[in-house]
Amino acid sequence: MDPIYVTGHRNPDTDSIVGAIAYAALRNSLGDRNYVAARLGNISDETSAVLKKFNVEPPMLLQNVRTQVRDLNYDTPTALHHSVPVSRAWDTLHHTGSITVLPVIDGDGKLYGMLTSGDIASYTMQAVSDPYINNVPTFNLLSVIEGEVINHVPKIPEHLSGEVVIALPQSRESLVFSNPDSIVICGQQEDMIQHAIDIGAKAVIVCQADVEEEFRTVDTDTLIIVTPLDAYRAARLIHLAVPIERLCTTENLISFHLTDYIDDVREVLLKNRFRAYPILDDDDKVVGTLGRFHLIRPKRKKVFLVDHNESSQSVPGLNQAEIVGIIDHHRVGDIQTSGPINFTCEPVGSTATIIAKMYQQRGLMPSRRIAGLLCSAIISDTVMFKSPTCTETDKVLAARMARIADVTLEEVGNTVFSSVNPNKPAAEQIFVDFKEFLIAGHKLGVGQVTSLNSDKLLEQKDEILKAMQKRKDERNYDYILIMLTDVLKEGTELLYLGDDETISNAYGVEAKDNSCFLPHVMSRKKQVIPRLSEIWG
């Protein structure tokens, strides 16, 4: 069953990480075992402290959800070793129906070449005009004609070479074979067998007949082989005993890996006209073949979004994925879906609040660890219930989750807000919880660091502004803001790069020297973004 990745936004905060873990756990508890928690970036110090406290591993890192070769319904024909006879390759193609190309591999399962039905047809037609076979493995020859060597030769050669001839009655003197470099095919014709031995033919193949005992013990290097096949089939199949390595294409091969993106694959296919292309795994072993028609309706990855619903904040390649649902507590953004989905968006302080309520609505009690995570995420996103986004529902469910987890709200709050390391370089902290917005043509980036002591961080103001300028230049932001939110001060020191007038008008304070203090401002989504939206219209 294909996984459904539950993922929060880029530069994930605690609510985003916990939301992914808790919702995946909820669906798994309900029997939907294909839900997998994922993250789109590094874990912050705060989130790490929360996960460590409740002994929970971070979700898997999801780089993107672009469609890859592994997502296609590619063909998986039998991959043949380069030493197998052509007859087996032809039988394989015949039984696979519409597949006309087979991958050829070496002893390690890695790509050796590609064999098409056209390669076999071309070789077979050449055999009509040139009956000579060269160095055909004896084992292959015996296999394809269902033959058995019945005489005692000093040593059975590993390979056979010679002109394939069908023996005619001896009365036709002009047509009797005479070249010792021959592989003779005959029926119950003792004179033909004896003649082959006399001239030292490489082998004599007796079709649908018994061989007298005297020939089994005769002193000769000529192989005497018996086969249940008639002379015509034996003659044709001998040519199909050659190993496929002599027919397959081994040069200028174009292959793809399971991890390759179909956008890149499509570009290659537009420039080439091969019927099929081999597909390799991470160890370069062949796992299938890819044709143009496989790209028509690719199987898209499935994602469930939590704590966001804007494409600029979501996983790269989202336009190539299938969104199966959204849980959020922010404004409705720009994400579009190909069909109806379950979209839960509630005006509460945390996504974790919504998920905690879902457990309650379904009559499920989360485990102690999940309850502890949910409580932590609610406290983090509501800034210990001081954010204007906080509701009574947040407080009630946070308290309930704390009881299940057997912790106090104060204990959890201390874990959450004491996790910021003031001695850590500012550039490593300010972009951990960072979101991008597009408002009335203005490209805006806003980061937030919540702590119990913002003054310590402000000591690194110059470093922070340098890091902000670098990010602004790299991503072409019109404005970039960093919120240093202090739980004890119940306000935010706002560092910004942009014009002073806009910041002053938006927040009603005097903005200068790229900073200002915003009392009682704790929420990015409810107090910072809306005021800029009003200014810019």
C-alpha cells in the first residue's frame, strides 16, 4: 500500500512536527496503517527538547514529493543473464505479451545490455544464409534441443563450432557432407553416423531415433547427441543456442534510476527513440523497464497537510502530488486540489488542539507520549496561553493532554521555552521557524523565536541583521522580519529589513534602527501578518 505522508510546513515548529506525528498515530490507530509522519526541515531546539522529554523519534525527512520513476507503473520483465541462449529469450518475450524488450544482466544483477525482439529476428534471418555457428556453448546447445551426449568422448568441449548440415541419403553422392568442420543432423541413419565419425565431424545429432551400442563405445572425438526433436526443429534451434550477449545492445545505453524525477526523464525521452529504457535501483541492479506510455498517467505521491495550507510553505513538488486532506488553524491560502478532500480549519491556537479533539471525538485516548506531545505543541503555539490566538478550547485540551501524559502545564512550559540556547549563533535560530508570504505583490519572510529571555538574543543583533540581509538577498524578499518573542515580557522585539514608515504605520510604534518593541504581540499569524495585509491592501 502506498504511503500517505503527513507533513507540516517548511522550517517546522513544534506544532507542525507534533501535528504530523499525532495525526499519523491517530490514523494508524484507526487501522489506516499507511499514514507516515514526515518533516520538511531540521528539528528546532525546542522541538528536540519536547521529543526527547517524551521519548519520541523525529519524523522522517521528506525532501519533496515530485513524481519519480518509482511512482510509475513500469514494466518488470524477466531480466536474463547474458549467457542464456537466444531460444530462452524468445520464449520469455513470447510469454510476456506486449513486452518486446528485455534487460540483460551480469552475474551481479547489473545492467549488461538490452535485447529486443527485432534483434532476435534479424539474427535468425542471417542464420538462413549463413549456417555456420561459432563457439556455441555446448551446454546451451544440449539445453535448447533437449539433447544428451550418449558416447564416451575423452572430454566434452565447452563450445562447439561448425557448419550445421542435415544429412541426405548416401545415394546422393554429390550432396553427402564431407567437411569435418560440421555439425551433422540425421535420423536413424547408421551410415550417416559412421560417416560423420570417419571424417571427424564435430558432432552428429540423431533425431527421434535410437543409436546402436557400437556407436556409444566407439573411440572418437565426435560427439553423438540424441534428441527427441525432428531434424528441422533441431537445425533451427541450434542457431538459437548462442548466448544473448552476442545479440544484445551493450553500448550507448540510456538508463534511469528509481529516484530519478519524471520531469528529467521526459526530457531524455524527447531526445531519443528507444522502445524501452532499463530502470536501476540504488545498487545499480535492474528492476524493470520504462517506455514512453508509462509517463502518460503517473501514480502521484499522496500527502496530508497539517499546520499550513499555502503552497509556498508546503513540500516542494506539491503540484505533482495528490493532497488527501488538510488540518490547519491559519488563514485559507492558495492550495488547490483535483477533487474534494477533508479540510479541517478551525480558529484555535494550535493544530495540536484540533488533533487532540479528533482523538476525543473518535473515542480514542492517545498514548502518554502522544498526549505529552500534543500538550507541548498547544503551549508552544499559544505561548503558554498568552497569545491572542489562544481559545478556551486550547486551554481545556492542553490540560486534558497533560493529565493523560502525567505532567503539569508548568513543567511542559519550562521544557518548551527553556530550550532556546542563547549562546547558540543567532543565524542558526532565527530561521528555524520561518515562513514565507505573498501579500498584495509583496514577498515577505517572517521568522519567530520564542524564549524566556529575548535580551540575550538581542546581544547578537548585528549578527542577526547580517543573516537577515543575506536571506533577503538570496530569496529576493521585499521585507524580512524576525520576531524575538519573550514569554515573560509578553511582547516581541521585532527586527526588520524594509522601510521604517511601513513598520511604524502597521504596528503603531516608532520604528528605527531596524527594530522596535511590540507590547502584547505574541502571534505571527494574528498580530503581525494581518496588520501588514491591511497596510498593503
